[in-house]
Amino acid sequence: MSKSYYEFFCPVKVIAGNAALEHIPFELDILGAKRPMIITDKGVRGVGLLKHIEAAFAAADADISTVFDDVPPDSSIETVHAAAKVYNDNGCDAIIAVGGGSVIDTCKAVNILVSEGGDDLRAYSGAHVLKRPLKPLFVVPTTSGTGSETTAIAVISDNQAGVKMPFVSYFLMPNAAVLDPRMTLTLPPHITAMTGMDAMTHALEAYTCMAHNPISDAYATAAIRKISDNLLAVLDNPSDSDGRLELAQASTMAGVAFSNAMVGLVHALGHSLGAVCHLPHGLCMNLFLPYVLEFNKDTNGDRIAELLLPLAGADVYASTPVAQRADRAIAEVRRLRDDIFARCKLPRTLQETGKVTREQFEHIADLTLDDGAIIINPKEVDRKQVMALLEKAWG
């Protein structure tokens, strides 16, 4: 039976292709912006990725006003305030985010300060505090995983309080996501793999968790198919421009899907493991994904079974008996992880990370049960079950 009610929202324009960057000045001009500020990190700038954007502005009636490249891997209030000051001091009128999740979250938070004024970012933390549109924000992802270019969420660390502050508002969503394969060609294999599995998890959980809807399903399954078809090929041939573009599009599609359908227990476990053991988010997703699918199977096996088609293709789907499709879909996820491990040694188990101990399981379990993502998971989970999942993931 169809659900009687759902909502779907994504106002972000997607500009994608091998010359997508060249369209940025025109798109900014439509919004009346002439002096954009680039916010990025030293790694992105150091490998020369900004040259592609600078070249796009060479013949344009607009100038890159300034570049702020001091965004750390885990952005903070101090970073946001420093970037906002540079923006204001240089008379900027738009922001171009060039980077991964931390850079994009930083830019969303900077946009709050430069649009709303004031110097207290904490005042805007929470859900739907913002009540009006912000300055133009364009996002140029340099990884293919977070999907942050299409989300209404940002997370910034408050180091003084020792907490991560969430910001949730439709007004945080960028005006445009610019997907250009030139921006991910230099991504190392292990990061390509981690971010690819991050996007895969976004799509799989968006499809299998309780808040899914017909439109988010379409984005999720399209993302799964693109990742299944292209992730290993890109790991084998990192200069595959077409494959890189496919992964970038998959990440954005998965971002649209989970923005509307939410995520579940994989993310609850991953958030907790990342907080306790300081492991990258994409790696945490890779570590827990098949075990959570197995845990949920007796509740939503029919949904998991349908994933066999985008995961493995029509021939495998058609030749697999209906009753075996859920197990085969989970086996395909395991096979993908094994194939990735063979190429770049991305850990598949907690033990393989070398950074997790069984003594940390109690703390990880506590955090998992308090994580909001488990609310949307199709199957309720208790502490004993979380501990059992951690043991399975141990290896």
C-alpha cells in the first residue's frame, strides 16, 4: 500500500559535466553576485584544484575576491568566525565552497554569520532558527561521498563546550552544486573508496529505512547503480573522468535521497564509533553496513531484496530466486567491500582498523542508543543487540 503522505524537497540546482566549473560566473551573475569568496582547505589548494575555478573566472565579469584556505578536517566556531571576518573585510557577496564535508559545513555556517550579522554563531544552532534566505552559496565537491551539497544540515564543533552543534534549515541548502570530474581526479584511492561507501550507505539506508518515499527511492536506486558500476573501475583507473563524474552524481543523488528519507542504524553506529575512536565517517559506514542490513532483514527483507537489481544488475536479479534476493543483495555488499579491500586495504572489520578495542564497545553502545538516526531504522534495537552488532563487526 502506498503511504498516504510524504514530503520531498530539493531546491539545489545541479550543474554537472566536464565543463561545469565554467558556468559558475554566469550562475553567480544571475544572482547579482560579482565578488565571490572561495572557502577551502590547504590540501585542496595544495594540489592545485583552485586553478580550474580561477580559469573559469578569467574572462568573466566577476572576480574571486579572496580565498580562505584554513578549514580543518573538523571545523569549529573559531574557523567559521575567522572566515566570516575575511568575507566581510573583502566586501564579498557570495561564497564558493571547494572541498569535502568539513569545508561545505563551514561555508553553510559562514553564510549564516555574513547574512544574518552578529558574531554569535551559537544563537543560530538548532532546527529552523533561520527565517530568510542567505547569501548565494555554490558548492564544488572534491570528494564523492558526503552529499552535503544537497542537504539542509551543517555540523560545527564548539570546542569550548566539547560538543558538536547542529544547524538545520532549508535556507542552508546551496543555490547550486557544481559537479566537475576535474575536482576529484586527484582523490587518493582509499579516500575514493571511503567516500564511495559513504554515498552507498546514504542510498541504501534512504531506501530501506522507514521514511523512504517513491521519489527518494528513485534517487537512492539510481545512486546505488552508479556506485556499483563505477567505484571499482575508478579505483582501477583513477584518471577515469567519466567514472569520476558518475560517482560525483551518485553522491549528490544519495544526498538528495537521504535528505528526504533520513538514515538509520548504520549511521547511529558510525557516528558513535567515529566520536569514540576518531575514525573517518566513510570508513565507519563501510564497517557496519552489511551487519545492519542482516539485522534489519527480518523486518524489511522485501526492501533489501529489491536492492539486488541496482547492486548486481538485471541478469543476477532475474536468476536469483525471490526468497534468496535479500541474502544475495547483502552478499553483493560484502563482495564490494572485499574487492575494495583487495585494491586499497580499506578495513572491513573493527579489528582491521587497528584503532578500536573491545573495551570501547560499552561507550560506543551508549552513544548509539542516544543517536537520533535509530528512530528511522526499520527495526528497534536494544543495548544487547548493539553489542552483538559490534561483536559481529569486530571480525
